[in-house]
Amino acid sequence: MSNLTSSMLYFIFLSLYYYLPRAILVRTTNVIDSLINARQSIALGLSLIFVGVYLLQYVAKRFKKVNLSLLLMSYYGVYVIGAIVTFIVIGFK
């Protein structure tokens, strides 16, 4: 009898261990998917901004004789372009 109850408890524990996190994971992935659909365009714009800023910093380090005002205009221009692209993508959704 003790062996049977311990095996049943073990089976219950295993089923909870395997199936409960999976059910929780499915619900959280549904929530995350809806958040991703809403925020995907914002993430696209932010990634464009970060890539542009990184490329501008690379160009500024690589070529020392770059006009500083041009570099600053392009630096802020990257933010403006990223914001415009973000709003355009949000508008098309």
C-alpha cells in the first residue's frame, strides 16, 4: 500500500512538473505574442536607431577628419528617421 501511494504521488508530481509549466507557458506566450504584434514596429524603429547610431560612431572613429556639424546632424537625423519609420509602420498596421 505504501509503495502504491508513493508511486501515485510520484506520478502526480511528474504530471504537475511536466504539464503545469507547459500550460502556463502557453498562456504567457499568447500574451507575449499579442504584445509583440503591438510593439513590433516600435522595436523595428528602435533597432534602426541603434544600428544607425552604431554605424555613425564607427564612421567617426574610422575617419577622423569628418565634419563635426555634419556628423551631429546625421546623428540626430538617425533618431528622426527611426521615429518616422516607426510611425509609418504603426500607421500601416
